[in-house]
Amino acid sequence: DAGVIQSPRHEVTEMGQEVTLRCKPISGHNSLFWYRQTMMRGLELLIYFNNNVPIDDSGMPEDRFSAKMPNASFSTLKIQPSEPRDSAVYFCASRSDGNSGNTIYFGEGSWLTVV
Amino acid sequence: TQLLEQSPQFLSIQEGENLTVYCNSSSVFSSLQWYRQEPGEGPVLLVTVVTGGEVKKLKRLTFQFGDARKDSSLHITAAQPGDTGLYLCAGEGSYIPTFGRGTSLIVHP
């Protein structure tokens, strides 16, 4: 089975530009998470979807960040306008059902550099 | 606020040594998971512990969940270079896992 698929793997963009990160969760999984990882702050939850509905977006830094999940097989995380402090690795992860303790599967991450 | 504190933050040891890393919280979790992350990749689940006092073994790795379900430890026996990576613990409440910052382990041959 294919794992969580993220694109792009790497992106370098100029400050002020729009960035769109994409994620295809594992088929059949109905929970999807977007995380951001930096050396300073570790792995931070940005937003959690369950059955395509945003359940918890308290981790979204500010209005420049938005996330959508139009269907069960696709999600996007958009940053507009991007800033250098947004440079980080962004991970998408999915999980089957909403049961506590089920395995979360991570994608390989999207490495974003904003210059 | 970091709900899960992991220690040590960094660990550099020689092959064959034993080590223990810790994951502590003031919160009670319904379950706790340990992940290992290698450079350039996403975290991969090693184990899930659910019951207070539970001990699970995965080859040379021993995981323990505290009796009060607030803390956990990971012990590695006879570490090997292949154990190198970032070890993350994640506590779950309300279906949303919260990660610690991790322990970065380097095992030198």
C-alpha cells in the first residue's frame, strides 16, 4: 500500500510568495494531521481533520495559514504571504478512524525554505 | 506550552553502550507512543503503550509506561549505529497526539 504522499518534497520561495503544500492520505484513513517541525519548537500540530472536517485548528499560526480537505483523498496547506520564519519541514499524517492509540502514518515531509 | 518533556535532548554514545531516554508530563494520557525519525524522513511508530505500568519489548528496545500514565522511558541495550535517529514520544488525549521535542541519538561505530 502507498503511504502518505506529500508534494513538493522541497520548495524554496521568496518572501511574500504563496506556498501550497499537498497531501494524499492513506486510502481509508479518516483522520488527517498537518504538523510543522523546526529545531526550536519540535513537531507542532497545525490542524486536525476528521472525515474531511477541521476539528482542531488552534495550532495554525495566523491568518496567513489555511488548510482545506475537499475530499477524503486530498488536503492542502497554504501559506500566503510566506515569511522567512515559516521555513520548516511540514508533515502530513493520517490515521484510521478516530480511536485513541491507532498508528499515525507520516509522509516524508515538505521541506520549505523562504528567503 | 510543551506538554511532554523529553530528556536528554542530545545523546552521543559508542556502539555497545546502553542508554535510557525519558518522556515526562504533568498530564495523564490515554496512550503514549514512541516514534523514531531518521534524517529526511517522517517519524515511524515503534510502539504504543496503553496500560499504566506496561512494559513492551522490541528486540533491544524496552518501553515502559509509568503507573500514573504520565511518563515513559525507552531503554536501548547494546546500541548499534542503526539506532541513530530522533526518538519522539507522543501522548494522546482527545484523539490528538502531542509530541515531545525528541531525543537526538547518535551511536558511533
